[in-house]
Amino acid sequence: MTTMLMEQLKTGDVIEIKTPDNDVITVLVLLATDDALVLDPCNDQTPFVVNTEELVEYRKFDAESMFADA
């Protein structure tokens, strides 16, 4: 995983973000626009919306770099 700062996210990306309680959760990007993201925590909770300007730092799962040496 790589830590990203303001990289363009797209639908289908898997990222880790911090919650307001400073917990780290993994979420699936269900929909990405220039202004907002719809994120699914994949834990039977309702997906939620985050404004892109609120998402300052996250870690993005990159399968290509993870399996590049395999």
C-alpha cells in the first residue's frame, strides 16, 4: 500500500482512511466525482459520502505494485 496525498481516486479503488475517532478503516470507492466520494466500509454499515476536500490523507491499495515482483 502507498500513502497518497490528493491523488485522483476512481470508482472501484480500495483505500484506508482515518475516522473521526482516529480508527483506520478500509473502504471501497463506490462512486467518485470531482467533488465527492461515496465510500462503502464493507461491514454491513450504510455507505457514506465524503467531500474530496475533506479527504486529506489516505492509503490506496495498488495491486499492480503489490504483485509486481511475483
